[in-house]
Amino acid sequence: MNQLSYERPTSLAGAQHALAKPGAQALAGGTDLIVQLRERRRKADVLVDLKHVAELREIGETADGGLLVGPSASATDLLRDGRIPERYPALATSLGMIGSRQIQNRGTLGGNVCNAAPSADAIPPLICYGAQCHLVGPGGERTIAIEEFFKGPGKTNLADGEILARIVLPPQPAKAAAHYLRFTPRREMDIAVVGAGVWLALDDNNHIEAARIALASVAPTPIRSCSAEAALLNRPANAETFAKAALAAKEDVTPISDTRGSAEYRKSLVETLTRRALEACAAQLQS
Ligand SMILES: Cc1cc2nc3c(=O)[nH]c(=O)nc-3n(C[C@H](O)[C@H](O)[C@H](O)COP(=O)(O)OP(=O)(O)OC[C@H]3O[C@@H](n4cnc5c(N)ncnc54)[C@H](O)[C@@H]3O)c2cc1C
């Protein structure tokens, strides 16, 4: 590791000031960044610790009944708060899958997003719930849909010096549910060979009026399966519809083969996990 300096701002303005320094990198829990620095996959001259900026850790309500999540809140903070498990359970499921208790105590939601790993577990549920990213930087403030945040493995649309300042979770319709499943060879401390997040909203006749399918580890960024979503729209929420949508999801993806699984294996997992997650959603909506 090269010589590093460390800054610990306590305000958003202080963080922005520190991040304007040459070679500055935002540091949250460090569970991705410190490993990458040690392995010389990333470089930094200044680490700007965002965990002491109170507003970046806050969890609050939006005026319309959604939730504002500070990116430096750890997975444990979010699970203990109770509002994520109650109102956004698929996101809570994914946070509970990250690493181990120790990793969840350190690792943050913002870090999981900004690290931009194609396998990141929290991203598919965020896409499913329609999350927005509020960004603050030298050019001012802007809000983008989470799906527009990613450019490639480890690459985001954050401009130089820009901070992810809030993740906004919109209120959910009464007849909507989401579910997240991943496949890993080990039960813990492993990353997804495939992850599948699904979200369904039903109309008064129990037909699907809106759907989102978000997949991890099958492309350079987390992706939505538009064909699977189209196969669900205006159809009854039943096994036949789900099987067709899951097949469409499989045909939508062109994953790579690597040490964790072949492309064919991943495609097969996409079909199985998508179908099972859709069935789990339907079960939630019936209960
Ligand atoms: C043993 C182990 C197991 C793991 N298992 C999993 C797993 O099962 N699933 C999974 O998805 N991940 C897993 N991870 C990866 C990691 O723990 C998560 O991605 C975690 O959420 C990262 O959060 P962090 O706060 O530690 O991020 P950091 O390492 O602090 O930061 C990650 C990146 O985000 C940037 N960043 C952080 N916050 C901001 C911000 N507010 N604005 C702009 N940029 C920011 C940093 O500059 C850095 O580039 C694992 C890691 C380890 C070491």
C-alpha cells in the first residue's frame, strides 16, 4: 500500500472539500475498498471517511411515504432500524446475505452500490423497488434512477468528487411485493453466481399491472430483463405466467463463463431463480 492520508469530515460540505483533493477516494465501511487497495487493484492518496458525516447515516421519511436512506448506514443499522425489513423486505433479505455479521456491521448500502460489482446483492432489490440516487458534487445536486448509476464492473456514473448522498426508496403500492434470491455454492461468505430480484404489482383483478426483474452476475452491470417483464404484464399471477417469464429472462441474458460457473449454468440459474422469486412474490400477495 502506498502512503495514504486519512480525513474524517463531519459535514457533507467538509466531505466534498476533502474529496476535491487529488487522489481522494470516499471510504465507507472499507470492506471493498481496503481489500482493493491492499491488492493494488485501486489507488488512493487520501481516504475520506464518510462514516462520521451524520446526515450520510440517517434514515428518514419522504413526504410521500417513502424512505430516505443515508448511504453510510451499515447493513446492520438498516436491518435494526426495522423500517427496511417491514417496508422493503427484499432489500432486507439481500443485506442479510452480505458476507457475515462482521461484514454487515462495517459494510454500508452506499458502499455496496458505489463499488458497482455486477454481483452486489443489494442492487437488484433497489432496482426492483425503483430506488433513486441523490448525488452531490462540484457540479451541484442531481438525482438519477439506480439503474443509470452503473457503467461497468467497478465503474459508476459518479463524476469526479461526487458523493452518493441519499438513496430514495419510493412508497410501494398496496398490492405489490418483491423478493430476492441468489445462488452461491456456500451458504455464507460467498458472492452470487446469479442473483434475481423480482417485483410485482397487481390490479384489482389480480392481473400483473407492473413488474420489474433485476439480475446480478450475468452482465458487466446489474440489469433488468425487459423480455421477462413484458411476459408478465397484464397476465394472471400464476405458475404458467411465471414459467414463461422465467424462460424469457433466461433468453435475455448473455453471461460469461468463469471459475464460479459456466454461461449455460448461469442461464439455467436465471430461469430457476426468477421463477422461484416470482412464486414467492405471489405467495406474499396472497397472504
Ligand atoms: C469477506 C467479504 C464478504 C463479502 N460478501 C458480500 C456478499 O455476500 N454480497 C455483496 O454484495 N458484497 C459482499 N462483500 C462486499 C462488501 O462487503 C459490500 O459491497 C459492502 O456493502 C461495501 O460497503 P463498504 O461500506 O465496506 O464500502 P467501501 O469499501 O467503503 O467502499 C466501496 C466503494 O464505494 C465508494 N463509496 C462508498 N460510499 C460512497 C458514497 N457515499 N459516495 C461515493 N462513493 C462511495 C468507495 O469509494 C469505494 O469505491 C463482501 C466483502 C468481504 C470482504
